[in-house]
Amino acid sequence: MQFWMDNINAFAVNETFSETFTIDLPATDVLVTCALQQVGQLGSNGQAQIAITQYVQDGSPKEGSWQSLSGNGVTSVTFSLTVNNARAQGTGLILAINE
């Protein structure tokens, strides 16, 4: 078993801002998840959301918004943290089950 983990930070006042990171990995069976670690409101209606927004499986890119996924043949995963009037930190975690 192998794992990859990365933190992502974003900050925005009076606007919406997204920060992304992508992790490339060998084609493998994976379990992927993401979570917000910290959120601080910087104005009215401060919001933050982290999601898996894209992954490549068997050479085919998939786009959407997921909190977790599992599959085989996954070679890339992209996480996005979006904030509006907030400061936030989130974490993406990938567990490679078979290498």
C-alpha cells in the first residue's frame, strides 16, 4: 500500500477564488477522499468547499464534484478548494491499494 496526501489553501475577500492541485500516480486501484481542515469567515456569508473535480481512469478524463471515489486504472486526481469571503485549508488523500 502507498499513499499521497497534500494540503491546499485558499483565501478570498469580496470574491470567489479556487485553488487546485493535481496528483499523478501509477495506474492502480485507489481510494481517494478530501476534507476541509480549517475555515475562517472573512466577511458576510463566508463559504468554503473542497472536492475531487477531475480524475483520469483508463486514459479517460472524468469531471464532476466528488467527496470520495474508488476505482482501478486511475493515473491522476485533481482536487479544488473554492472559497468566498473565507480563508480555508483542505486535504486530499489517495490510498493506492494495489501497485
